[in-house]
Amino acid sequence: MVLLVVMGVSGSGKTTVGSRLAAKDRIPWLCALHDILRREDASRQDTILACSALKKMYRRVLISGASATESNQPQQPGENPALKILFVHLDGPKDIIAGRLEKRRGHFMPPELLKSQFDTLEPPSAPENFITFSVEKSLPEIVLEIESAILRGEVLLE
């Protein structure tokens, strides 16, 4: 385990360096999140996790754990089956999301990194289990649409 503090005066590149280092350390972190999801699934707990999961590989690790990184090997006897996760993709124009970031105070994600997030994003696609909602709608509308999609059975949950 590594506990790391990137330090320096303002403008020295702390956030940029930290972000690049964190990107190289993402798989173990995603595996830890997978383990949490697996534990909650085993106890039959409804669970909601907020995670950018920008790349298809990151979503595969959340579903299957470390085995997702092992060159598409077939599941071995005795291995835990893949989790059945619904990915709710909140999608919207860069300018709207940039406006939201500009209004945030005390958040770790500086607005300057938004372009790299969009550049990294691999939107979910079939056969992934996902639904996409526009962030141009109000928060109550988005929540209601997600609940409605689940209730109508439009998504695989079991």
C-alpha cells in the first residue's frame, strides 16, 4: 500500500502529477471497489457506488475483479461469477459540465482536468448493462427516470 502526498507551491503541477500517478494505480483501487460490491452482493444489499469508470476495462474490473485484467481468460472453476452491475451513465455536453465544475468549491477535481476526462471516456455500449441519462435535466427528473427504468424492468438487475 502507498500513501502519497504530492506537494509543492501553487502552479508546480501537484494536481497534474498526482492525477497521472493515480491513473497508473487505478486497477488495484477498482479491484478493492469490486471486493466491496461483491461483499454487498453476497449479503443481498442494494448498493450504489459513485465512480467515474471512464474506460471499458475499468468497468470490467468492477464487474469481475482482477480476473478482468488477465487477457480474457475463461472463468476458472470455483471462481466467483461476474457481478451483475447496472452502470448509470450521466452524460452531457462539455460546456454544461464545465459550468458545474466552475461552481464547485472544495472538490478534488479541478475544472482544468475535464478535457482529459472527456478524452478518456469510453461511453458504455452493448453488451454492457447500462442506461444513459442526460445531465441537462434536473436532478429530480434524472432520479425519477432512473427509478422508472428500474421499475419497468428495462435493465438487468439480477
